[in-house]
Amino acid sequence: MRALLIPFAFAGFCNAARAGDISSVYTDLVWEKDCVTYAQAEEGDGDWADLACSGYGGYPVMVSYDDARESLFYGFPPGDMTTIWESFSGLNSAGPKVEWRIDTNGKTIVPFAVIHRR
């Protein structure tokens, strides 16, 4: 009988960690209202700007604008993000709707992915 209980007891201690509830939250990205310009070209020095915009739950959306193209970073960039540049296809601009995929575990809410919608 004890030999039969040992595998069940072992299995009880080896439960996989359970992920929290996965859901989506949508935010709007409106440059004129939700963003602060923290660097930009001087007069006659090109057409570029770096902006920090509000995102979800304290996570920012960092926007780099350069010559009518946009590159975005969601969350907190590691170190200097000026070397990171990914532009959008088509018109090279982002849409106004951001879908944040979030993991909720009790009172802890953590965004883990973003889908930028048009």
C-alpha cells in the first residue's frame, strides 16, 4: 500500500507552476495628448524627435520619429535605445490602438506582450 502512495505523494510535490489569468487591455496612443518630447532636432538639423508616451500600468511607449518614419519600444528600454530601430511597413507609422497582453496573478499585473493595432 505504501508503495502505491509514494508516486502520488511525489506527483503532488511536483505540480507545475500555474500561470495567472491572461487578458487584454487596450490603450490609445495620441501623440498630442499622451506624449512628452524629451529630445528633438534643432532648427535646420533634420526632422527627428524622441517621445515618451503613457502606456498601461506605468509601462511607457517610447517613440522615435525620424524623417516621417516611426520606431516604438514598449516598456522600459535597456540602456541607450538609440541603436534600436524597427520601423513599420506600409506608411511607416503606428496606429492609435495598443493592445497590452497582461498576466494577472492575484494583485500582481504584468504586461508581457503588445499588439499594435491600426
